[in-house]
Amino acid sequence: INTLVADDPLLTNRYWTGNSPLRIVTDRYLRAPADARMLHDGSPVWIFNTRKNDCKGPVEWIRLPDDDNFFGHVMTVLHERNIVSVLVEGGRQILQHLLDVGLWDEARVITGTMSIPDGIAAPRMTTGAADHFELHGDRLSFYYRKAE
């Protein structure tokens, strides 16, 4: 939700062929602005929250329990609805949480050469990278979570 509030992204497929992804927003307390672009572009959006179940066109609000397992509940609903692959385009807070609670299988981290002194720190990976590649002067690292 922080990315939605701060950046008002579309998160659609505009620069490549094929369908746009199903956009999923974790908005526990319904902070999404009513005029957010992704809520009005006609493409599907699921908003996981703790307040309401509703559906208006392609936008669906899915109410979940307000507890420490909120993201576990999100993953359960996604599994029940046959969503088996999720790309998280989130900020540091949600990415770090998913890493910390083990709700990830693979992470692709791009590390640039430019330093931003007053920027937001990147999430901390707690496992070693399996592969590294150079990509246009940046470093692309692939991390894999070990199966339990």
C-alpha cells in the first residue's frame, strides 16, 4: 500500500506484448486513495484488507483476519484461487517482511554502481546468493530459499 500511496503506479504491461498481470495490493486498513489510477484502468486488482469484502467491476476487496499471519492468509487465498506465481513489486518494508517470514522462493536483486546517501536501505538477504551476473554495469544476483 505504501507504494500505491506514494507512487500511484499502474503496474500494467505497457511495454511488452501479452496480458497485464493481476495486481494485488495488501492494504490492511483501506488506505488506497479512491482516485488511484490502478482502480480505474479496467484491469483486475485484488485488495487484501481487514475491513471489507466487496467487488466493483475488476476491483475486488478480500477481507482477511487482522493478525500476525496476514501475509500467510494472503498466500492461502492466492493458492485457493490457483495463483501459483507472484512477483512482488514492493518497497523495503513488505520485501523485508516476506524475507523474514520465509514467504519467498527466489529473489532477484539488482545492485547499481550509484550510491544514494539519503535513500532507503535495501532489504537484507539472509541466505547466500546462488548466481551473480553483470548487466549493463550493474550486478544482478539470484537468491534461492532452501526448501524446508
